[in-house]
Amino acid sequence: MQKYVISELDSGQRVITERLTSVRSVALGFWIGAGSRDETPARAGVSHFLEHLLFKGTEQYSAQEIAEIFDALGGELNAATSREHTVVYVRVTDRHLERALDVMSDMVFAPLLADLDSEREVVLEEIAMYEDAPHELVHDLFSQAVFGDHPLGRPVIGTADVISTVGRRTLATYHRSMYVPGNIVFAAAGNLHHEELLSLLERTEKKVADAPAPQRRVRSPLVKPPAPSVRFLRKKTEQYHVCVGAPGIARSDRRRFAASLLDGLLGGSASSRLFQEIREKRGMAYAVYTFGAQYTDTGLIGFYVGTREENLGECLEIALGEIADVAAGNVSETELERAKENLKGRILLSMEATSNRMSRLGKSLISDTELLSIDRIAAEIDAVPAEAVSELAGMLLAPEKLSASGIGPSEERFRQALRRIDLTPASRAAAA
């Protein structure tokens, strides 16, 4: 049974840990409630750029020293930025916990924001690399199709225009406003003691002595998504890369278990409908899958397919046909049971890694989502009836709610394929 402990420091920083005596590692993570949806259009990409700069030196450690320290510890130090949070995390052996925590806390609370121009070039290269990967870029284009001008529709990585011009003062101001204890969760899992960890964390409070009073930021909710739309980006590619889908459900929605099962049986595994019908039986695509994202107040749900021009229209017809079939209630008990066992198995296997356990703790607390035990999650999955999965498919993926994004050599060919599934009324047309 999973057991975790939650505390709050005097600074307002929340701490959540899980002790695992059967391992010799610890996974540590600072979760900051700062993501791309917290940025203004003129500062798009600042959260991600700041994440990079955390590694470029602090008042105590140079960038090279940070790298050398964690290499010497045999640790795995990294960071990531999403639409709703930034996380700096590490996995080390238990005897190196104190050293790792000392350096990490300095990175988070006292970065020098040095080597700005050199790291700016690194981020610009990352943006260029991303734009050369249409199978990834099409997902950001899809978010834009679904959420329009809302911050959730912008790419996390930012834009070259903003990154090329943003200055240190802007970054420092953003850091001071967002990297405050009340907006940070520290999560840890592994061979550790909660009280000892609290004592170590309290020493870091000197680094934030001048921080604003503890407070937790509250985002303005997305009241209503904009109307569905279509986005297309012309690139000279061998395949068309396409996403089709709609707004999904929030992270705290009780229907999230049904949504995970819908994802699994439609396109989340090798035995799923889209994989079998499009790839295995017809050989019309190498990559075809469903995807989902859950945010504080909304989400995304859809499918991706990468295929040649002559196959595109038929692939979309097959996918929409399978969605309609599920929505009509044609989900067998065998199919549903396989999806349930697959989902439970993946969750249980992921919990064998301290890093995954830490991520689960941190993400739940930073998003104020109920943290259920593994046994409770399994019970919730088992309790989902086939009717709930079908109802969710019909509600979320109804044809009139669908948006689409595409990358390929011809917008007209793309729209011709969409017309085969009746997805291009004039009111939706909006090329990127």
C-alpha cells in the first residue's frame, strides 16, 4: 500500500514524500506552478527559457560545477516545462540526497541567469529542431486549432521572435514572481525519512528570505473553448502529419478513468482499433495513435496519423468510423477487459521506479488533484462500464466538435481529405 506524508514549511512551500525501504535511490523534484499558459503573448516561451537558465550557474555553483557534481554523484539531473508547470528533478543514490538537494535548491531559488546569449542560441536551435520534426510540431498546431488565442493554444517552447529579444530583467522579474515558496511543491520518493528531509529543506529558506509572503496562484479558468477550427502548415514532407480531436476533460474529472480506457482501446496499444485497422491490416501508416492531455480546467483528446497522400483520406475515414462505432455502444466485454488490464498493468509497472512515484506525488499536489492509492485507482478502472466509455466517445468526439491540424506539401490535398469526413465547413477554415 502506498503511504505518503504531506507537510508545509513556514515559507509556504509544500512537501510530499513517500518512503520506500526496498530501494537504494531517491528521486527529488521541485515542482513550480509556472508554465506556458501563465505567459502573455509577448513573453511566450519565458517559462521554458528560464528552465534552461537554471542550469547556467548560481551564487554558489557555476554551470560546469553543477554538471560535474551530478556526474560525480551518478545522478540523473533534468528539468521540463509544460503548459501548467515546470519541474527540476534528479535521481541519486540515497547517500547523496543532502548534496543533491543543496545544489538543486540553489538552482531553483538563486539562479544567476548567466550566459543569457549563449543559452538563447541553444533554445533557438531547439526551436529549429522542433520545427524540423513535423510529427511533433503538428501537436502544437492542433492545440492552436482547439484553443485558438488562449495561452493553452501556444507552444510551450516559445517562438524565435520572443526568445531572440527577451532580456535578463524580464526573466528575473518572472522568476521573482513565480518561483516563490507558495507556488512550489517539493516531492520525493525513495529510501528517505520525511522529518530529516524537512530539516534539510528548512535550511534552504535562507535563499528565499526576501521572497513575497506565501501564496498560491490561482489561474483564470477556461470558461468555454473557442469554436472548432482547422490549421495547416505547408512543408515539403514525404508524409502528411495529421491530428484530429477536440477539448477533453480536466485532470480532476471523475470520468478520467473512462477517458484513459477510451484512449487505450481506440489507439493506445498494439491491439487497439486504430493500430490494428490502419497499420496492421492495411499497412497504411507506420505511426497511428490516440493521445490525451489533462489540465486544471480542460483537456485534449484526439488521434494522430502520419501517412502518404494517397492514404490520407481513407485513414481519416477509418479512424472516424471506429470512433463512431465506439460511441454507438459497440464495445465488447473482452475488448474493455483487455484495455482495463493493460491500463492497470502499465500503472503498476511504472510504480517500480522512484522517479515515476515522485512525479505522481508532485504533479498531484501542484495541481491540487486528489491523490488516490494504487488500489483505489485499480478499483476505479475496474468499475468503469462499457456504456461510460461509449458515452464519453460520443460526447467528446462528436463530429461537430472536432478540430484538425495538418503538416504536408499541399493544403488543398489536406482539405480534400478532411472533406471526406465532413470536417471543413467554411466557418472552420483558418490556415496557419
